[in-house]
Amino acid sequence: MKIYLCILSLFICSITFAQTTVSGSVKDSKNEPIPGANIKVEGESTGTISDGDGKFTLSTSKKPPFTLEISSIGFGTQKVSVTSNNQNVTAVLTDEETQLDEIVVSASRTPERLRESPVTVERFTAADVKRTASPTFYDGLENLKEVQMNTSSMSFKSINTRGFATVANTRFMQLVDGMDNSSPLLNFVLGNLIGVSDIDVASVELLPGASSALYGANAFNGILFMKSKSPFINEGISAYAKYGQTSQRAAGNNEYYDYGVRAAKKFNDYFAAKANFTYMKGTEWHATDYSDKRFEDRDRNHPNYDGMNVYGDEASTNIKSVGQTLAGLGLIPASAVNLLPNENVSRTGYNEVDLTDNVVRNAKIDFSLHARPFGNENFEIIWQSKFGFGNSVYQGANRYYLNGFEMQQHKLELTGKNFFIRGYVTSEDGGNSYDMLFTGLNVNRAWKSDSNWFGQYAGAYIQSTLAGATPDQAHATARNVADTGRLIPGTPEFKNAFNQVISNPDVLVGSKLVDNSKIYHSDANYNFKDLIKFAEIQVGGSYRRYDLNSFGRIYTDTPQFGGIKYDEYGIYTQVQKKFMDDRLKFTGSIRYDKADNFDGNYSPRVSLVYSAGEARNHIFRGSFQTGFRNPTTQDQYIGFNVGNAILLGSAPDNLTRYVETLPVTSLLGQALVGGTSTTIDGNDAYFDSYTKASVDAFAAAPKGNPLEIQAAAALLRRTDVDLVKPETVKAFELGYRGQYEGFNIDINGYYNIYNDFIGNLTVVAPLYGTAQNAPDPLLGPTDPGAQSVDALATGNVRAFQLYTNTDIEIKSLGFGVGLSKKLSKNFEVSANYNYAQFDFDQSKDPSFEAGFNTPKHRVKASISNDNLFKNFGFNVSARWSDEYLWESTFADGMIDEVTVIDAQISYGIPSLKSILKVGATNLGGTEYRQLLGPGLIGQQYFVSLTINP
């Protein structure tokens, strides 16, 4: 921080003295004034803004001759020569009626006009950043065609394009100035927690769909590129301040603020530097969904309740089995066991709002040094460091409070006209983060052990039943007795237990998440266009090393195994060639990637782009490409206890890394294992378990007599899965971009075929016996299959969530239409529609969850005017999506249809080079969700002031 303030002070102290004055006016092609136009000296930071009448006066220390650059949103840039002091100039800017000539880089790793892009590209420009009605530009990306946001927290949103995404979207990549800012430990993007400030955004480009041919395995379903401003081009001190309020029924009305500053200086043609700082603080959307995660008809009165945002009630056991244990210890008569129901009972949990302070914070700091040894952009050396800190809530299999989380990236890059070489390291520190589920579990256990609680529950149930109570009354009485003396949120006793639990990483007594993982990455690219003339040829490659370090808390990287490190690398080439008077453009590329534990994969892509019409304003494109996704670090090496199951990766050595000792409570089980506990490992999960679907069917079947038990056991199916391997996709895409009567039109359609799709499979491993298809319990206690049935019936099991591939082919298809048009009086309108669906025969693999998690229909629209009247502008955006099924490791269920309207009005203050904005989100006030688990999203109101040089 001291270094940052020192650099900032140096920038502030850089003073120039005006010597030349230029006045003038800026008009459009209809001779109407253009207020708010930017006027700057070419190559300098000196600049000003035109007033409400389009007039301006600029003073600069530079002596004539020099050139002014004059630009405005929605118009082309004009350059005007200044040859004398006190010169008066008039600039006429032409309308930019088409977006087809915008330059994009992402589609082919080389600058090209949007009209020539071989695949769908969505852009969020500097003009969009200024006019968005969302609190931040990153929130505003939700209005792009193809984009759906999954909101886990007010500060943690992940982007979904073309489906199959949860909050942890491992099929999507996000690059910030060329750096992948995915979490080293978890392999997915953490929103904009370590991204770019609103005032430092130069451009944002989105490629929905497979991009593996150029960008590697993780760019499987899309990739987002965010590029920050160069201090050589954008100098000076910029700042913004936002203040507002969030409103939610559960949380009430709460203030939030967000502010930032950017300082950049071009010292000369050889050296420039910049620094950014932003800070945001607010109140989290309170998560208060108390419905049962598994059964719609259950509430808190059910003995085996498991609430969505309630933690600690995951501790559940068969109460009859508890009675058998008590009888075996001589604590109750054997006959009393028959008074207990053969059903599970759960402990009383704590609400999420009692296990977190619901404060969300995010601070970002970055600085970069830029050197141009030859004084031009043909060769530049960049050192960049980025730091992100904060509090947020991440949702995976559980909900995790990221408290004091820190992530940083450091990059050295050499870039030139036709090449780049970069290397960077990403590291993270979990800080004081913790798992809310285990917090609830272990606060309960700190007060009273599970065995004591369930024992007291069973005893009280028996006594209540003997006194004539109904089963419901007996359950209520038993819970009251077992909960006597329970720690109450807000009391000193609760706070003391809570603090002890969240500071301890041992899941038996604590909930702290420990993480000091790193990624080391390097990549390079060279374009031979100045050496080879018949076609444009590129070659490139990348190398990455993962260094996982959760100290055994999340992964099986305990010290005795020496941690987990593994590598992956890739090489690629691309050829582009134009034919037919440059109307037809061919692009072909291929990439080879190899990762430890898996065979190498090739990813080819071919595309054709044809520009039709006299003005070449009707562009048709088609492409075919294959993509693949290597199993993530989680898929391979996780060994994470999430309470109701163990998440277990399937790398061959991971199966023996994971070892657990569990209690055995049934008399038969204790006799078979030779004690009151037994040890299992990952091989039991993958090769000696039952599918959860068949276990659920077994549990639901009547078992009142031996024949019914036999019939129920016949429903059981042994797990038959392979260890996880890479998944692949074949992607076909057609598209059109063009203009018709002033409308910009963008249409695209895609069809994807997925094979070896990676997903999760929940299984149940018996602690004794052997899993078999349709075991027969009537064969007696010596039969391994009958023994496994007894383990299931008495709750002597361990549930696992495995990472594997489905043999069933999955297909998805969709199309999108985008329209935009400039109207008279500076009005602009835009609208887009997306359709998406997938095809998966669930009956062929009933235990596999595809997790498409995408609405079939989505509509978005906006209307804006940057100059409604003198210095005033506005923007209104709306989006609608229909209901859809949400599937994840946390919970499954329907997401309701939703309509959201955001709006803002802005006022330009040319004399201060600033813009004042007042905005509001979700004007309709109907709270909504984008996934199951987080709090409902309410309304947000804000006032912001942005000052640009």
C-alpha cells in the first residue's frame, strides 16, 4: 500500500504549464452540436470535453504543429491539425451506423474486423461501460447476447454461455490482460474479484462456445477477454465514487459504497506506468431459504429435516440403530428398541444468517510498468501485478464464506508487432475462510456430541411413547429434550464455540478452509505475416504447472504424500487465407494438448467467412471445431468431506490417498469388522458401492417382512463407473452479420455433441459386506451381499460423490438473434433473443446429472440516449428468462421465470470532465434467484460520480 501511495503521489505531482490555446466546436453530419465529445492532443493526456453546445477550449503546453483527436460515443474519430496558437477549429463527426468494422482480437488471436470474425463474438465497449444501468461493468455483461449470470454473492458472479455451468464454471475461461484469473485450487473464475476496474476497462470480448483450438482445454464452452487501458495511450488520474443502498426483504435496507482511482503516466516514448485501487463494501443478499433440500413436503417439524440454508442438520442417523447400540450397552431394555421408528433423525441446525456476518467486501490493487526500448509499440516489456482481497460467499457442494480471501497475479510479458511471450504466477490464500456446513455441525458437537444427542433423543422418544404420545408428539418431545442447553446465536457461549470452530481446519472439530495453491503459466505466439505472404500463419504454445496446497483440508495433499503437482502443455498453429477478391476468408487451426494422467488430445477448427453485397455488409460464416476439457484438479484430487458425502476425485493415486475410519453401530457389522469402527478408502467408493438412486429406491420400498425386504434389496444396483477422463465436444456453428435499413443484425446458431461428459455420480458404500446387483438378504449373515443390505438398513454407510463420465451422448443446440439501431435524436435501441436446449436420455443413466442449468428462452432489450437534452443521458435495459431446472451438488430444483428492469440517468459536467449517474436495478421489486442456495436478489440503488482526464 505504501508503494502504491508513493507512486500515486508522484503522478499527482506531475504538473504541466499551458502555452497553446485551441478553441472550436464539434458537430454531427446534420450540423447539430455534439456535447460531451472528447478532445485530446494526439499522444498526450491533455484533453477536454465539449459543452452542451458542442463548444470547447483546450490549453496545452505543446507548441504547434500538433494533432487533435476528437471522438464521441456513436461517432467516428476525427483528427484535426493545429498549426498556430489561438486557432479555431470545427470538427464534423460522422455517425458509426455499423459495428461491422470494429476490431476484435479474440476470435483468431490477431486483429481483424468484426465482420471477418470466423465465430460469434460479443463486445462490451467503453461506451457500454459508461451507459450501463448496472452497478458495475461486470454486472452489465449480463445484458450481452448469449450471457447468463449465476449469482452466488453480491460480489461473486460467474458467467454461463451455452449451458452446463454452476457457480463453479470450469468450462469457461476468463483472461485479464492475457492472464487466466481462475482460482488455482478450484479451477474456476471468481467473477471480477481480481479483475479490472470500471475506469481501467479498454475492451471486453466474449467468445461463447468451444475455443479449445486456440486457447486450450479450459476454453470449452466460452472465454471472456478483458483488456485494461495502456498508460501510453490513456494518461492522467481518473476516479469514481458510488454510494447507494441495497433492499431485500430478508436483509432490509443497507448502504453500500464503491470507489476507485486510476493513475497513469507516460513519462516519455520509452516508459509509462499506471496503478489502480478500488474498494467496495456492502451487505450480502441474506440466504433464508428454509425449505428442505430433498423433499418439497418437509419443513422444520419433520424429524429428518435438512434445510437449504440451515447447517448442522446434516448430522442424521437411523434412530432405531441408535436404540440397538444403547441396548447393546445395557442402557435401555432390548424390548424398548421396538418402540423406535426405523427412520432417520437429524440434529437441529443453525440458520446461515447466524453463521456469517453477511458483509461483502472487495479491494483490488494493481500496478504495471511499461517499457518500449525503441520508443514505439513494435516492442514493449510489461511487468504487471494484481491483488484481490475480500469477503464473499462461494457455493459449491456446500456454501463457503470466503473471509479475508486473497489472490494475486504477477506477470512479465514481452510483446511486439507480431509476437508475445508472457509468464505469470497466480497464488491464493484462503485467509479465514470457512465451510458453513461444518461450522454448524461442529458448533453443535462442541456443545454435545452426536452420540449423546441421538442417545438422549432415542431415550426421550421411548419414554414419551410409553406415556401415550403419538409419533409426532414423541419426536417433538425428544428433540426438546436433546436440545436442552443448546448454544443460542448471539450468546457469549455460542460466539466462543463459533470462533474456535472456524479457526480449526480439522473437519472433526472445525471448519476452516486452508489454501495456499499456485499456478505457474507461460505462453507464446508468433505471427509470420511479415515473413510469409501467401497466407497469415501463427504458431504458439503454452505450459502450466498446478501446485495444490490445501494441507489435506480439501485435496488429498496431506504432508505425508508430498503435496500435489502436475503439468500440462499445448502447441497450436493457425492459417488464414482470403480468396475471391478478399470476399471469402478461410481459417484453419489445430492444437495439441497433453496433461499428466491423460493421453494427448487434438483440437482442430475450420471456418469460412463470406462477405456478400456491393458494400460487403452481409457476412455469412460457418465453422466446425472440436474441443476437449481435461478433468480439473477437483475431478482428480479432491478428497473433501461436505457432511452428507465425500467429494472424491478419481486420479488413480487419489483412491489410495483418501483413507477414513468410521464407526460401525450395528451388532452384525461390529462382529464382521471385529470392533466398533472400520477403515475405507477411495477404492470402496468407486468399486464397492451402490448407486444412490437404487439406495433411495431400497429405502422407499416397504420392508415389513422378510419377503418385502428381499424385494426391496432386489432394487439395489452396484456402481459401475470408470475413472474420469477428458470430455470432448464437436461444435457446429452458422452465423450472419449485416445491415438492413439501418439495423445491425447478428444471427447465430449452434449444435454441439458432447461425449464422455464429465459429471458427478452419488454413490453409497456399505461399511461391511460387498455391493452386488440385487443382493438376497435371505441368504443369511454369512453372505457378503446380505451383509451389505444390513449395512444399508442400519445406516452403516458412507456416501460419496464421484467424478466420472457418462457413456451417453449429450447434445445441445441453440440460436440467438441480436438487433440494434440508431434512431433520430440520438436514441439507440437494441434487443436480443436466445434459445437453448439439450438432449440427454436420463433413463439410460438415471444417476448422472448433466446440469444444463440454462433457460430455454431469454429476451433482453435496451433503449438509451447519451444526449437526451443538454448534458443529460439515460439507459433502460430489461431482461426476461423462463423457468428452468437447476441441478448441482448443493441442491436441485426449479428456478422461476423472471423479468428484471434496470435504469440510469446521467449528467455530464464538462467543466469537471465528469459524469454524474443515478441508477437502480430490478425496478419491479420482485426478488429473484439465479440458482438454488444464495439469497434472493433484491433491488440496488446508486449514485456515482466518475472523473476522467
